Amino acid sequence: MTIHPSAIIEDGARIGADVSIGPFCVVGPKVVLGDRVTLKSHVVVTGDTSVGADTTIFPFCCIGEIPQDVKFQGEAAKLVIGERNRIREHVTMNPGTSGGGGITSVGDDGFFLAGCHVAHDARVGDRVIIVNQSAVAGHCIIEDDVIIGGLCGIHQFVRIGRGAIIGALSMVTNDVIPHGLVMGPRGELDGLNLVGLKRRGVSRSDITALRVAFQTLKDGEGSFMERARRLGDETDSEYVSQMVNFILSDTDRHFLTPR
């Protein structure tokens, strides 16, 4: 364990093996740092916050400070961050609130670039990338393998399905289907994240099935939800089933639909 003499570690903090805490860091009394966590310098980790093993947090991050929610009254709330995350400069992550279950959670192997924000009660999956200066609002669900481009805003309660990609400078106000591609200042569903699917080694047959499903959602008969139900009855593709299950599950928002 390496702790710089200028760092402040408050009584009660639990520090794992081989942790490195750099100059002028502050670690609060309820914080848990897993094995081999690195706090570079000038990092604040506070509140009821746990940080998983092998995570690196870069200078001037503020992790676990109280939510930016006017309804917050100091109730018990947690921030749980998984393993092997890279959290770059000036990132902020807040714990949950009583109105959202009390927990903000971040999965494993994420990459959070400079200046991005994860708000109260958000649930962020594994291998998520949030690029510089993008903000995920309260109560959002960001599923595994999502990429959110730079300077994006994700509206509160929005869900972004597994494997979707959000182009830079997009404002996303409605749910995004799994593997969707969103572009535009007021984000529109413009296609599928084909590059991401190929990078993850998804088979050609599943990609073809997704393309057919997307076209059916766009141009098929009936309402958007009716088209999704028909796809669920007809498909044998795991990836199309992911999309259908996402569409048919409960949500507090509408959907971005294919244009």
C-alpha cells in the first residue's frame, strides 16, 4: 500500500491490498477501496461508496458526493463501482436517492472520459464507454457495451439497450433499442451499431437478422409495439430477442423509433 503523506484517509475507511493513494486525495469514513485501486492525485471519494479492484481514478474526480437532486434530504444512499474501471479527470459520480432505490451502480471494465457525469440512481452496465463531457441523468439505465459519444446528454429515466452507440453532440430523450445507432442534436434512431456488432464477433446471420428486424420495426404493419410483438413470435435470434424484450419491458419513457 502506498499513501502519500498529504492524503487524508478518514477513520473508518476500508483500504484493500496494494492500493495507491496519491497527493492531496481525500477518502471518506464510509468508503471501501478494493485491492489495487489507484487514486492518482486530488481525488475525492466520499459517502457510502465502494470502488472495485484494479480501478484507476485520475486527478480532480469527485466520486460519491451527495446527489444533485433538490429532493435529497440526506437519506442513506450508496454508490457501487465495479472492477477495472478507468475514471478520467474531473469525472463526477453521485450515489442514489430514496426515490430511486438508494443505489447508483457502475459495472466492470468501464471507461469514463474526462468531465463526464453519472447521476443519482443510474445503473451503468459492463464495458460502457462515456466520452468527454457527456452526462447521464438520474434513474437512467445504460446496459452493457454501450458507447456514449462526447458532449451528449441522456435524459432522466431513459434506457439505452445493450450494444447501442450514441453519436457525439446528441441529446437523447427516449429509450434506445439494443444495438441501435443514434445521431443528431436531438437524437434520432438512425440504424444499427454495425461496427460494434462486428467488433464483438457477432455472427453474420445474427447481424442479418437484426437488420431485418430493424427494417420491420421501421416499415412493418401496425404500431411500433405490435411490430415488436410479431418479431418476438417469429425470431430465433438471441440478438433480436434482446431487442424485443427491451421494447416490451416496462419503461418510463417513449422510444426513439427508426426514421
